[in-house]
Amino acid sequence: VRIASGALKQLGSFTRLAVGPRRVALVSDRRVASIYSERALRSLRRAGIQCALVTLAPGERSKTTAALERLWLEFAALELDRDDAVVALGGGVIGDLAGFAAATWLRGIAWICVPTSLLAQVDSSVGGKTAIDLAQGKNLVGAFHQPAGILVDPTTLATLSPRQFRAGLAELVKTGMAVDAGLFEWVEANHGRLLRRDPAALRAAVSRSLRAKARVVRSDEREREGGGRSALNYGHTLGHAIEAAGGYRGLLHGEAVAIGMRVAARLSVRLAGLGATEERRQDRLLDAFGLPDQIPAIPLDALIGAMARDKKRQAGAVRWVLTPRVGHASVPRLISDRQVRVALLEAGARA
Ligand SMILES: NC(=O)c1ccc[n+]([C@@H]2O[C@H](COP(=O)([O-])OP(=O)(O)OC[C@H]3O[C@@H](n4cnc5c(N)ncnc54)[C@H](O)[C@@H]3O)[C@@H](O)[C@H]2O)c1
Ligand SMILES: [Zn+2]
């Protein structure tokens, strides 16, 4: 993992060092590519790597089988072989999709992750989870496939839209709430600097958050039953259901997770002994970041149905990650549909 301002200019030498490929497929979305692909291609070529750019439509709706097939066909046209590599330049969507394409191409070739969104820089770039969505649920088809290297250039965050920037802050709050009380307190104390995109604060947030996530992933890479990694799904049971039930057209991932965390905290107060003050601290921080608190107008049954189809399901009830204290989320526990229903109604879901 290399985190440095201007790191994008070192992409070529970084890739050479991490993989040493002859050819590279540089995968990006059209928005990110329009700003950063030239810089990336120039650096790769300067390092003597042959490369071709493949771009997709921006946004969650590119995490599909159709987009995946498109990448495979491009890899075939490029004749990518086992010693070649995929470079994912973009947010979490591009990382998840291009990472999965790399995991499946020739039964797995190397990939380099170059996260450009805040969400990807503080969260999705580390951990090796790759996937696409189905109408039936988020991330249902995927693989664990660790990138050979992660190159983070925090200066790319300057061009992110305010809404996308705020969505990334949600995962930062999540990592604090779930596994790192120190990070949570730091985010609380520095929320103004973060909102202003103060470069030093962003660098610190990215490195603290990635370090926290890496520590958890190292202890439980495959998210085993009873392992620690599942704590990072805090806020995601409801978050994923909101995204899937909305056809991936409504709220952004980080926004849906923010709502999921509000309900998870409420359930944690009720069922896991979280202090009401701690719940308020979380919600105040989400408010300060301008993250939503209203469950979208999705009928309650559709939400419960989407949770039931989520892979975190077990018979009769839904698995939720709750936390008794800031930074100490526990393994998921089964919460009855009835309790979930009550919590959702209290949070303003439509009956
Ligand atoms: N693999 C994991 O562990 C993991 C963890 C968390 C989230 N995720 C996944 O990540 C996805 C969300 O990621 P995301 O929020 O980055 O979405 P995204 O990849 O769609 O990026 C968000 C938007 O910002 C734009 N963008 C990105 N970088 C930019 C830049 N520097 N300047 C201007 N525009 C830029 C993109 O074009 C896109 O429109 C979800 O699919 C989620 O499931 C994966
Ligand atoms: Zn997430």
C-alpha cells in the first residue's frame, strides 16, 4: 500500500514493482477516466508497460454481469495472459468489478487498485473483496482476490462531488463505530477539517482507516463465522437492502449505510447495551456530514424481503451487526423480523 500526494504519477513504477506485467488493462469509469486516465496511461507507458484503457458508465449500475462480460471480451482482445495485470482506476464500483474480472480471467491474474473516491480510499480498496450485484441482492457473485498493490493519491479527492464525498465519510464513521474507537474520536474532533477537505486531514483519515481495516482483515480474511471481519458490515444489513430494493438507482452506498448505522445503533441501545449518549454521538456526526436520516419510501415488506435475500441471512430472522460500545461491534446476531420491523417503523419506514 502506498499513500502519497501525487502518487498517480508513479503508477507505472509502482505496477512494475508490484507485478512486472508486459500488458495492462486500465479499467475506469468515464467520469474518472476523463480526469485521470491520461496521467495514469502516461505513467504506465513510461515504465515500459503496454496498456489499453477500458471505460464503463459511472455508478453502481455498472456492477453487472453485462459489464463483467464486456471486461472479459476486452481482456481477450488485448490477449492478457497470466503474467499481465488489471489496473482499477476509480471508486468502489470499479474496484469491485475490475477486481472480480481479474479474479476470474484465466482463473485469476494480478490486479492493482487505484482508488479515487473517498469511499474507496478509506474502505473498499483494502481487503480483497470483489463482486457484482444481482437484482436479488448486492455483491451476490464475487471472489476474495487481494490486489497486488494499492496506490492511493489523496489529491484526486479534490474533484469528487460533495455528495460522493459525504458518502465516503459514512464508511469512515462506520470503521470507527465498528472496530476503532480512536478513529471515531479522531473523526469527531476533525470533522470540520474533513468537510473542508483539508489535505493533511484527508491523508490522516485514509491511512488511519486503511490501517484499522487491514488489522481486522488480517485476522479474518475470509469473514469466517465468528471471525472479526463481519464487524465491518455494521450498518450494511439495512444499507444493502435499501440499495437493492431501490434497484441501485436511489441512494448511494454510503448514504444507505448511514441510514443502516442509525437503525443499527438504535437496535444496539435496545439489545446490546450501547449507551444512548454513544448513539447520539454517532448520529450527530452523521448529521454534521449531511448524511441522510430518512429511510426512502420503500414499502416495509420490500425492505424486509431484500434483507431476507441478502447473504447475511439465516432462517427466520436477519443477521445484524450490533455494538455494545463505540469501536467494539460484535459478530452478527439474529434479530427477529418483528424487532426489525419495529425499529424500521420507528425510523420512519412506510408501513
Ligand atoms: N470491496 C469492498 O470491501 C467494499 C467496501 C465498501 C464498499 N464497496 C462497494 O463500493 C461501491 C461504492 O463505491 P464508490 O462510492 O466509490 O462508488 P463509485 O465507484 O460509483 O464512485 C462514485 C462516483 O464518484 C465518481 N468519482 C470517483 N472518483 C472520482 C474523482 N476522484 N473525481 C471525480 N469523480 C470521481 C465516479 O465516477 C462515480 O460516479 C459499492 O458498490 C460498494 O458495494 C466495496
Ligand atoms: Zn460499505
